[in-house]
Amino acid sequence: MNDHHTNAGEAPMSYLDYTVGEPIADTRAPAGPIEQRWDRRRFEAKLVNPANRRKHRVIVVGTGLAGGAAGATLAEQGYHVVQFCFQDSPRRAHSIAAQGGINAAKNYRNDGDSIRRLFYDTVKGGDFRARESNVHRLAQVSVEIIDQCVAQGVPFAREYGGLLDTRSFGGVQVSRTFYARGQTGQQLLLGAYQALSRQIAAGNVELHARTEMLDLIVVDGRARGIVARDLVTGEITSHLADAVVLATGGYGNVFYLSTNAKNSNATAIWRAHRRGAYFANPCFTQIHPTCIPRSGDHQSKLTLMSESLRNDGRIWVPKAKGDTRPPGQIPEDERDYYLERIYPAFGNLVPRDIASRAAKVVCDEGRGVGPGGQGVYLDFADAIARLGRAAVEAKYGNLFEMYQRITAEDPYTVPMRIYPAIHYTMGGLWVDYDLQTTVPGLFAIGEANFSDHGANRLGASALMQGLADGYFVLPPTLNDYLGRTRLDPVPADHPELAEVEAEVTDRLHLILAVDGDRTPDSFHRELGELLWDNCGMARDEAGLRHALARIPELRAEFWRRIKVPGTGAELNQALEKANRLVDYFELAELMCLDALHRSESCGGHFRTESATPDGEAARRDEEFSYAAAWEYTGDAPVLHKEELLFEHVHPTQRSYA
Amino acid sequence: MLMASATRTNRANRTPAAPGRPPSRAAALWRSSVGKKAVMAVSGLLMLAYLVAHMLGNLKVFFGPDDLNGYAHWLRTIGQPVLHHGWFLWLARPVLLAAVVTHGVAAYQLSRRDLKARPQQYVHRRRQSTYATRTMRWGGVILGLFVVWHILDLTTLTVNPAAEEGHPYQNIVASFSTWYGGGIYCVAMLALGLHVRHGFWSAAQTLGVNNPRRDRALKAAANGLALLLTAGFLSVPVAVMAGLVR
Amino acid sequence: MNLTLRIWRQQGPDTPGEMTEYRVSGISEDMSFLEMLDTLNEELILRGDRPVAFDHDCREGICGACGMVINGQAHGPERTTTCQLHMRHFEDGDTIDVEPWRAGAFPVVRDLVVDRSALDRIIGSGGYITAPTGSAPEAHATAVPKEAADLAFEHAECIGCGACVAACPNGSAMLFTAAKVVHLNVLPQGAPERASRVRNMVGAMDAEGFGGCTNTGECATACPKGIPLTGIARLNREFLRS
């Protein structure tokens, strides 16, 4: 297995030569009424005798909402959990940055919400590219999540009567989003982190912080461990277990600029993919319309502002191209309130993808504002005139403050500038109803898997899915796997361990040995721009083919020109970046291929060739009502289609005109 | 084997450090940094209460020798006839001594711990916090030394220039008439003011009586108390040195 | 703008470190402090020198990973995290001193990276509510008075960056510990473990080698999330009544 040499660009395969393999199906979801499937699955699942659980080691990689919740819960149940995070503390996982809230079908408002409605909204929001069984289970479990988090002391917003407050979010008609000011992710994560900390102190979880998973160990066809690098000493070690759970988040950072944390990366899922886990729908990425635009080439990441700003702000650009006058000097009749013009019914409140794409279109026309013309105005002048400054401040004060801190512009007097940014990735490792990947014993939870959001994610659903997977879904299905499977101990001198360790070490040495003249960030920026331009909100065949041709060149250049000072036997952040970049190159190619083959417009992305006569996204259910699960071969990938059946929510075409 | 693992699981589900009763509450309190600090707060407040009474008594000096000496004599009669003459003072002294000692020992131990917790200083030093806060340690040492001097000067009269037993007025005037007697006293009282200014609010914080509503009032009270004490105590040597009291 | 940086460089925990001078030019005032350091690091890499190691992740002020002492102040001159500090708060030609968090309980790992795992162990000693998954009652079973919920939230905002410890002349973790104790102890859910929580957390704090509180208030001044100093008073009260 010397295929890491393909990294060095010696034998570039062509992704375009992909083949279509056998269809794949989710065989784990029980048949029967959708409301009863999760109950039935849990009942049919094998149990592990509580006394035997501590004999099972389970590796959990990642400590975000999904990983933290899973680690704590499995340890509470008696398993011996070995948990990894590359941050210095489990509390820093990027779930912490989620602002908005978490959905749950509690119907506390008596406004007609129900599990059925949350299920319906999520399937529809995902533009009919998610699995009904999974989504229904998610809606069912949502109710328990809130109970669990409240019991842990998560300080959700409350009414004066002491009961929980909710709000409506992301254009949904019911008020089902629970929140903790603008820091819901932080508070939910701290709840999981505290539960995890309790288990660490009790000795049930063995935590390896500042340790990054670099490969998966598969023995006799089953996931039996990982190879990880201690980021402080550089030591490469194997860790064995009876099952491996990946909770390593999304891959939005492949774009370099995104709202993800700087160190969020795709290495864990990509290495698992190379070891046999199918990767599903890699081109399904979500772009958030209200981010603060980049201020220059130095920009290292993008900051998101709550979508709620669009409730009162009006979005516009100058009518004329290259109009560089300050916004205050552009008269009313020379402004184009383009969302209100094109979508009179919804105006500035069109869904995320439409708002994002429209912004890109006007900027591509040369009418963008701010540095580099990559921005549009979000103007509160009317709202301030209508409601008064105090009312606007009460609603959005903290967001205005954040904007002002970053840009040094006062949004009360100068319109905000916003631009879309990569925010979330719906694609991920393919998993069945049990959250198990195509490698037995390897599970993927949270954003790392592909299962629940289809082609677009509803606001306030990411936190729900992460916690659902970690607290409630994975523990019983993992139980079933461990209860059903006879696992012989893997000896510490098993040849597979040495082989995988050697591959990992070799790759780091290869990177260090190049000693070229370009930094990891310079390559990452270039790759990100290529993807953003060609595999972002709007894609077309020519662009995707261009990207597919350019990525191998860039990768080859990487292996000629990368420069990483220092050694592998120390804290070396440049080496960490370069090593992640190697995987991004491969992932980027698969994303472009997936985008190329899915020649429909769907969910968060728009395929220029697939539009309705009035220019809106045209989904093509006859051809594309499937999840695309890609198999890694070392050569051209193989596509396995999982057909999606809609028995309960019937596909309709969206219309916002 | 089965038994063992079951036990293990049970333990895992319990609060890990679920406390077996600590040996004694007082010992546990003294061992912890927060408890030790509380001991300092209580002993400090005790001394502060004593100082307020002391300062008020000192003001008798402005009513002449008979008033002050009479007051000093009266102090020895408190509690009579239940207590013997002078017993009240002898009962108060161990309490005060205990307060001084625990305050000092706790301060010493906490300071050692604090210095160890910050072994390396910043290269770029920046003036931090208020003067009163920064001088708590050295101010405390100065006050401790002063107390020794003060007792030798006006209680045991060992170093007093007049040393007339039973005539505190004459002793005070004699002491403050020397440049060093008045000087030492004045420096010590300024240190006292600073110490009380931070110490009083700090004690409120340490004993947990502070909250956002009370914070300003407590700080004002600390400043007022510090000012009153210092002014009250200083008025005597200043009056002596100015020749108003002789 | 052009700047002179004096940065603490230290290879590892057991090797001595020193301030090393660098010059950076072409710094935009819209850069964050970390982006300014990125710029320096890009130059260092191309020169074949080891880049300056520093912890960072979300770069939006919530994960608590970043933190350095800038000109003697934890997180620098503004009340925010280092990642949200922008270069417009400095002048062209400034000399800026950059040092790691200094505390006995935070050993230096490398350059500006320190080991803050002691804070995690304080949380592990009692900074939680024991509520194993699945055991929770219906969320509305207990109403929480809004004042209690707001007070809990105010303290729950702590991001665990360690600026309070770095700023404290005694290297004390009282504000950090107070934030978690108050968050959980004022909620009805946290009441059953109220006494053991505060006892164990204060015990863990002492055992980790953090200093005691001398109420200098430096911690609350440095805290990017504005955890109030009165939280420490509450911690003390909780401890004394436990």
C-alpha cells in the first residue's frame, strides 16, 4: 500500500474517469411506520452487558457537540473511552462558535409545531436530498436534547415566568429555536464538555489533547484504531480500540476563507475515506450570506453575523459599475435594492442560498462595494428612521458592536458591508441509519457525516444534529455493533500498525524534505480561491473542469515548492498546516468531480446550466434523487448511488419569485 | 471479576470526589486559600473594630490630661466587679494577639503561595492596580513592626522618653515631641490608612458580602473608614508637634 | 504601518527563552493582531526560520484558544481577545512586546503557547451538574427565575482563555473558578451539588498551584468577556457556607 506516493504527484490519476459502481442502500433503518422506526431499531439492537462494557475501548475523535456528547455518554454507560482533540482543551472545539440556536419540536408556543412539522421542514429545507428515516429520528430526538441540556445547567434564555424562551429562525413559521443569547453553541458545548470532564476526572475517559488523528487502522476489514500525532512532541503513536467514532466536523476550511476555526480540517475524514469509508455529497456546502467581507489579502478567516440582520436591513449596491462614491453620496435613485427588485414577495428575506448567490452576481457585474469590490451594503438607515436608533440598538446592538470592532465603521451612520462565506458542509462520510460508515466499526457523527441536512441545512439545525448523534443516536447503535461483533484483540505488533505509522511518518518527512520556497498558507489560499470561484455558490461545467485540471497542477507544485522549517519532532504548526493541505488537495478534486457530475441546481448550490426560464434553480429529481457516495480507489473514484425515497414529504420545487 | 467491574461502574457513576467527611471544618478552611483568606478577613475586621475604639479614645487627648488619664484608668475598671481590676484588658489582649498572629501567619503563607504561583515576571512591566492594593504586603509588615514599637513606647514604656506609668497623656506628649516618635507614628498611620482602604473592601469581598449593588457603597465605606481612622490617629501627633497639645 | 516586535521565543518547557526582536512592515490597520503575526510567520518560514508558535483557533473571540500578553496587558490594550484586537489600536513605528501567559500553573510549551490544562482539571473536579444522558426530566419541570438565569448566563460566558490568571500578580484562577461555580450554583439544577462543587473546585484550584486572591481586580479588568469581580465574592460566600 504505497499509494501515498500519489501525494507527491508522481502518478496523477484523473478524477474525470470515475466509474459508477453498485448502488448503495441504507439497510439499517427498519421498515414500517416512520414514527416507529427509531423505537424498533433500538429494540432490535443488541445490548452489551453493563459489566462487560468497560472491557470495550472506544475511540472518539473530536470533542465538539457530537464528540463531546458521545464521549460523555459512552463513558457514563461504562465504556472505556479514549478521546482525542487537536486543541489544547476539549472546550475549544468549533461548535463553540455557533451563534443562533437549536431547534426542537417542543411546541411550547402552541403554534402548531410538532415532530412531524420539524421533520417536514428539514426534509424540505434540505431540498429533498436527505434520508427521511434519519430526519424523522432527528426531529424525535430534538425534544430530548433540550431536556438533557437544561438538566446540565445550560443557561437558555428564559421568560419572566422562568420558562424557556424560543424564537423563530431562518424563515420558519413556528417558534422552535431555543437560544442562549448569541452564544448557543458555546453554552451547549460547555454542557457537553462539563459532562465529559466529569468522566475524565472519574477515569472513564482517557483524553489526549493536542493530539491529531492522522490515519485510521483497519484490521480484517474493521476499524480498530487510529494513528495520531502528539502535536507537542511530534510523536506518532497507534491507539487501538474496538470501534472508532469520528466527530471531527466539516471540511469548510478547504476554501481557506470560511467561518470555520483556523484549525478545523478534513484530515480525519479524508484519511478514513482513503481507508474505505465512502464520502457522500462532497459538493454540498452551505454559504452564509451575512458575513463581514474580507478587508485585504491578509484576511485569515471570515466572521459571520446573525442572519436576523436581514429582518430590518436593506441590501443594495450602486446601479453603476465601479461606483466608488461613499454610500452616503449615492442618491436613492442610483441604488439597486436588488433583492427587493428581483424577489418582491420575499425581498431581503429570501433563503440563504438565494441571498448569497444574488450578492455574488452583482459583485461579478462589477457593482460590489468595499475593498476589492467583494461586498454589498446592508443598510439600516430606513430601520433607524422608522424605529429609532434605540430600538435598532436593542435588537442588534451586540452585532453592530462586533461589526464596528472588526471594521472600524459605525453601522448606525454608514451601511454595513456584507459578503457570503462558506459556513457549513452538508456532505461528509456516508453513514447508514446506525451512523456507521462503509468501514465496519467506523462511525461518523455530527458535521463529519452527511446524513441529515440533504443539500442545504436549516438554520439552528446543526447543533440539533450534533447533539442528537452524540447523546442519543450513537450510543445504542454502537452498543449493537459491539454486542453483535466478535472482536479479537489486535496485538500491538500487528504489521498493519507499523505500516500505517510508517506511511504517516513518511508523508511528514516528504513534506519537510521539499524545502522549497512557498508557505503552506500561500498554497491554501490559492486552492481556496480556485474552489470558491469554481465550486462555490454557482458552478458550471467549464469552471469545474478548469478546477479539476488546475488542482493536480497545484498539488504537483506543492510537492516541488512547499517550505516547512523545523522538524517533525516538535510543535510545528507549519507542518500541521501543510499536512492538512495534502488532504485538502484530494478532497477538493472530489468536491469538483461531485459538483460536475451533479448537473442540477439543488439546495445550497446553483448549477448555471440547470435553471428555470426565469433564472431560478432547477432541481432535477428524475436524475439526481440520490446521495452520491464516492469510493476511494487510489485511481479514479467509483460512484455509488443511494436512491432517496420520499414517502412522507413529496418533492416540490421551491419558488421565491 | 464480574463483581469488580460492577463496582467500578458504580464508582464511575458517582461524583468522583464525593467527599468523605473532611477531618474537621476548621482544618479544611485553614488549608484552603479561600478559607485562609477568610481568616485574614475576620481577624482584620476584629482589629479594625479595635482600632476604631482606640482612635476614638485617643481623641480624649484634646480634653486635657485628666480626661485621657481618667479614660485610661476607666478601661481597667470595665467589667468590675465581676472582673478584677485590669482583667478586661488582659482578656482583650490575647484576643488581639491571636488576631495579629493569625492575620500575619495567613498573610505570610498566602504570600508565599502567591509568589510561587507567579515565578516569572513579565519583561514588559506595567503599573498594576491601585497603590493601596500593591502595598498591602509591605504595608502589613510596616504595621506589624509598628505595633511592636508602639507597645514598647506606650504600653511597656520601655522606649518612652517620659515613661510615667499611669499617665498616658504625659507619655504620649513626650513620645510625639521627639522627631522619631512622631515620625514613626505618622508613617505608620498613613500605612494604616492605605491598608484599611483596600483591606476593608477586600474583607467584604472575601467574606462574600459584596455584590454588584453594594460594591460602590463598600468601596466608599472603605475609603471613608480609612480616611477617618488616619485623620483621627494623626490628629494627636500633629497637635503635639504643632504645640496645640502639650 | 511598520512595527518592531519583541517576542518571547522559547523552544520548549525546559529550555530558557528570551525576547527576540523582529521588524514587520506593510501592516494594515485592518489586520487582527494574529494576522499581523501570520504575516511575520510567513516571512520567517520563507527565511527558513521557525515561525512563532501561538495558540489560536476560532479567531472570533469565543473559543478562548488565543491569548498573549501584549505590552504587559493580557490580550493587549482593548477589552477583547487577541484575535479580535486590531492593529488600528497601534501606531506606526511602535515597539510591541509580546509574551506568553505567565503563571506557575501554566508552563510554557513553546514560544507563546502555554499549557492551560489545569483549568480543565478544575472543571473536572466539580464544574458540572451530574445529569447522565437520558436521565433528564422535562425541560419545563423546573422554572428558573429570570434573574437566576441571567446571573448564571453572565458567568457562563467565560471562555477559559486564562487571561485572568495571566493578569493576576498572584497567578490566581479565582475568577475562572468563580465563573463556573456561580453559573452552576445559582441554578436550581445545580443546587444538589452546590456545596461539594465549590469545595472540590477550590481544592483543585489550590492543588494545581494557582495563587490566592488578593482582590487586586486585575483579572476582571483583563477578562474579555466581562466576568464581574463580584463573582469572586459569590464564590467565597458559596465556599464559606459549604
